Amino acid sequence: MDSEVRSVSRALALLRCFTYNNPDLTLAELSEKSGLSKSTVLRLLRTLETQGFVMGDVSSGKYQLGWALIELGTIALQNLELHRVARPLLEVLRDRTQETVNLSVLSADQVLYIATLDSPQPVRIAARPGRRLPVHCTATGRVFLAFGSQADTERLLQGELKSYTPYTKTDPEELRRAIQETRERGFSLCEQEFEVGIIAVGAPIWGLNGRLLGAIGVAGPSYRIPLEKALKMGEAAREVACTISRQLGAPLSLCAYPDHEETVGGLGFRGWLMS
């Protein structure tokens, strides 16, 4: 690898050090996370800063991602067909359920939020684009386990299954049963498995040739969402996901669930309104 390519690779690796949980980092922290010397990190940061990819705070000595990345990310999202088609329907789903809605993809064996719409209610679930979550204990993550590659699902089930709450399913057999239930009804249901007090549902979005493109999720506090209401939320998420899938050219057979009714085009959600 020549020096210019190596520098680009190092600069990109440096940007990857910033995460949802660590949005700002010191020079020392960046050096430790990247495995590069402080002098190399400082040289790369100066170049990235001149181009707007990072911003330094003199008072705190910390760096954070810059506005140039927001600009590029916005351009990427505008040209991402999944995001473009899903956005208006996610707004309808949010308005009907009155809960926080998200659009996710699978990235590096994790759920990655690419769009979020907050609930209008005072008490709501906070979700932001760019956040990463585990697959085994989240509603959209379970969608990827249920409808994605069987080989990938088995690989993930044989890996680390961290427990986040007393309700997290960490036994592979128990997860396989939950995955099968998700396949049968067409949407997932997670009750307080990732965070105590939060219940969520998720549904798959399909593309051409039946390829799984992403998932939509709806989440809210469990105190105002009993199981019966959560199941209705799941049906609504499934209906919207099917509408998005059809607009993206997915085969109609992928939405042929036992209790599915063809009311999605009119956004009827099988006659159900949360209001």
C-alpha cells in the first residue's frame, strides 16, 4: 500500500472512532482507539479539520465529526431509494400510532438507524439516525434474524448474546422460537429486552427479487402499550412495510400473511386507528 492510500485509510479509520456513545474524543483517546501515534493522529486531524470532516474544541481539547459529513450523509440519503420511499409512510405510521418510528438496515451484524421520527407525546423513546443496536434483543434486529440469511442467523445465534435487562433472551433455542413466531405473523415483538420499560415491534421491507432491504420499527413505553395494543402496532408496522416493499418492486407473495388484508394502499391498516 503506497503512502497516499495508507493515509486515506488511516483518516477513514479515525472517523470510524466516533460513535453514537462517543461523539467527542480527545487526541489521546483517538490515538488509543485507532492504534496510531499521537503525532500521526494530530496530522490527520488537521487535514480533516480543514476539509470540515472534524471540528476541534480548544476549551475541551476534544474533537467531533464535522458538518461536511452531515452534508454528504444528507446527499446519500436523498439518493437512497429505501429512505425516499419509506419516509412519507413512516410519518403516517408515526401519526397513527403516536409512538416513535424508525427505519433500519443491517450493518456489520448490527441494527443501524437511518431514519427516526419521534413520538409527539411528552414521554417518548429517544432515537437518532446513526445509532447502532444489537440484533438479538431489538425488534428490528429480530426482523433481520427472522427474514435474513439462515446462515447469518445461525452464526449470530452462536456468537455472544449479551444480556441487557432481566428480560433479554440469550438462550439460542428461546430466540429460535421467537424468530419463528416473527416469521409466522410477519412482525417481531420485543418486550423490555434491550431497555427496561420499552416495548417495540418491527417488520421487514423487501426489494426486487425478494431481497431483504431493511426494517421499520415502532417503540414506546410499556406502561401505555399493553400486549394487545403492541400486537396491533405490529400489524400496522407490517402493513406499512408491505406498502413500502411493493413500491420498491417486491413480489406480492412476500406480504401474504394469514391475517393480511389488502388495505395497505389506502393506508387503512385493517381499519385500525390508534387515535
